Amino acid sequence: MGRRHKEHGYAGNTAEKEISARLLLSPIEIPMKKKVVVIGAGFGGLSIAALLAQDGYDVTVVEKNDQSGGRGMMFSDGEFRFDMGPSWYLMPEVFERFFALFDKKPEDYYRLQRLDPSYRIFFGPQDWVDIVADLEKNLETFEQMETGAAQTLKKYLEKSKYQYEVSMQEFLYKDYTSILDFFNKRMLIEGSRLNVFENLDKYLKRNFKNERLRKILAYSMVFLGGAPNNTPAIYSLMSHIDFNLGVWYPLGGMNAVARGIERLGTELGVEFVYNQEVKKILVNSQGRATGILTKTGELAADLVIGNADYHHIETVLLDPEYQSYTEAYWKKRTIAPSAFILYVGLTKRLKGLIHHNLSFEYDWMKHFDDIFKNPVWSENPSYYICAPAKTEPGMAPPGGENLFILVPLAAGLRDTDEVRERYTEKILRHLEVLLGESIIDAIAVKHIFSQRDFFTTFNAYKGTALGLSHTLFQTAFFRPRHRSKKVKNLYFTGQYTHPGIGVPICLISSQIVRDLITNQSR
């Protein structure tokens, strides 16, 4: 699947010979750069590679799959092109801030288009609401659904903006190594104003009586790996991101962003090695990471950065004495949902969809219970449909449509071919009713990606699509650390670490790691 990369490998242990030859040279003759190996070419791995290469490190990224992007890879089937995972481009200033570190801009690597409408939410057959780029129109929409809701939304967004700005300035770009770093004087003062200690569901119910409005304002919790009743209300900051900063689309899909950061890294001298799965992190007798082992041999390093699944690195790539988090630790965590994903290519266009669409016809709290409390394949799920050819026709053949349909599911469910086929039929039949249009008879391409694929493709714990949920006690200090407690010079970036889940958030995680390494080397 996806664009193919040449398999570099280490051809007859050539890399080992080169490393040996380099070690024989005197530092006076050729100054040696410190060698960094990054495990995984997801957004965290790509971004930390570029940052460290800029700092003068000799960086190699080793990836088990055939392309960059991690969950943000892309594949094609004929003329149909599909982003495999992330499809929402949010928090544009985070990307701008990241590229500015290199005196670059996002548009140097990919083109953006603001979506208008931002997204459509279905509450039943031909019963939908569009959230648009014009805030005044959104206020009118809210007022039509609940008297007084326009003014309430204004105040809600003012608070949301405050939460976002304080978080960006004070909390997101900071590493947390002690519980006192989190429960400090500023947090205790700001905590109640930021609604850190209240869940989002209660916070929304205090502001809006209409359930539909609450769904509009809380839908993004699914993409943060949580539910409104287990996620701190500070994440209402997502409404500021939605309504004020806007929803954007990078032409070429979200994978275009991954390829852009990969190109940035290449310009800085980063080497990318694909189709190479890491089997072990090498640790010497002093407890220092010295490199990695792949199927073709060892690759030495002064620093190792883990961007693969955190649980996999800890429990598979490290010997037990070097694991900071045991299997018992992981069993106690609240794992973010997995997903049932359909990639569907149609021979016709659908009238009822826009770029981003969400179906909330059924009781979504029951669906959340099916994910977090009583894990089952939900019989009446909410789900998401992306139709990127609405914005970029070249993502599908002329007159066709490429659909990305995602149903959040509990991680760790039994995933059989029979279940997949039954669920495919259920979701597509429901979508036909929702839109009042035939779909199944127009299918030219269909692929399924679910629990077992997340495990085999990404070594994802329990087949999770996202990592750890953002509960209060899995936030900031309570998330797995950026630096190993047991192994010197082993660091971690990506969605398991602080700040957490999401493409822009992974870029922030890498900037935190870069600062840790810089301070450590002083």
C-alpha cells in the first residue's frame, strides 16, 4: 500500500562496516557527529529527526513500514487515494511554529485550504447541521436550536480561547517530571478557571440544555481518545480550535504533511531507512542505550529516540530490567479506542456529504460505554465519514468518490473476518439511509483496517488507534515520560507522551524532547 520506497537495509552489514571504519578514525582527522537513531517515522519521529539534525546530530530514522507518516500513511488502489489515519488539520499555529524553527513555513512544503463548511453533523436521515467558517452563522445556528444559545456560545468560546492560550503558553510545551510540576501554584490557581478538575460532560450540561449542541461541542473527544464524561473540561479548548482557528485541508491529504516534514529532514541530512523493523534496543552494562538491532544487524547510536508504540518499545524491545513501565502498569491504563475503518472507492459522487461528516443519530453515551465500560462491537455506533474528493477531486477518479469511514471501538476486541463483513454491511446500509442515496451498488474499491491491522502494522497495544486516553490521571505528569527512567540516552516522542494525542501535539512532544536532550548535553 502507498507510495513505495526503496528498501535501504544494511546490505551485507555494510552499515556495521562503515560504523567500524568510522570508529577507527581519529576525532582530530574527522570530527564525529553524535549518532541518533529514531525508531518509527510517524509525525513524532519525523519531527524529532529534523530538530536534532538541525542541532548537528547524525540522524537515521528506521521504520518497519514502507513509507513515512505512521498512522498518517497513505495508500492507493487504482486512482483512489486514501489517507490511512489522521484527516483533520487543526491548530495551524503549531505547524507554523514548528516550521519557523527552521526559518520555513508550512507552505514551503504543502498547500493548505480552509474548509467551509468545516464539517457536517447528522442527527438522523436528511437531518443535519453544518458548522461553517463564519462564526456569526454558527451563532445563528445555535440560537435556532436553543433560545439564548448564541450568547452562551460566545461566552463559551471566550473561555475556550482563554483555555487554549494559557495551555499553549504555560502547559503544552513543558515537560513534567514531578507531580509538583503539575499541581504547582499556577495550576492550583488556574485549575478551576481552566476546568481541569471537572469533566467535559458536566461542564457542557451547565451551559447547554440541547443535547445536539453538546454533541457539536464534544465530538472531538473521540479523536482525543476519550469520552465527554472521562475527559477534563479543559479540552473544551477544542471548540476555540474548531470555531475560531478553523478546519483546514492540506492538498494531497494529511500524508502530504508527513512527506513535507520528511523532505525537511532530508534537506537537513536525515537518512530514512524503510522496511526495517527494530527487534531490540541495545543497552550496555552501564545502562546506556548504544543502538538498535534489526533483521540485518546492529546499528550503533549515541541516542535512541522511540516513536513506535510505547508499550511495544518497553515490553518487547527492552529487556525486563530496563523497562520503566511493566505489563501491570499498562493493564491499569485507560486505553484510547481502536477503530473500524472502511476505505471505499465509489464510481459515483454522493450529494449528501461534504469533506468532513459525523453521524450522531444514536445514543452516543451508550456508544462510549461500549468502548470504555463494557467493551463490545457497538450495535448503534456514532461514526465519521471523510470525503476528501469534495475538496480535492484528484483523490478519486473522475466522477468517483473516495470515502474514509471510521467507527470508534474499544481496544482489544475480537476481530474476525465474519465480524468485519457484518459490520461493513451495517455501517454502509446505515449510511445509505442517512443520505437517502445508494452506495453499495457503486463500490469499486473496498478495504478494511481494524484492531488486528493496528497491531500488525503499528505494534499498537491492544490494537489501539490512538494510545492513551486523556483522563485527568493520564494528563501531563501522569503520561509516560519523554525520557526513560532506566536507560540513559533513551527518549520517547509521540502520542503516548505529554501533551498527548494528535498530529500537532506530536510535533510539540518532539520539541520537548529536543529541549531535554539539549539541556542534558550542556
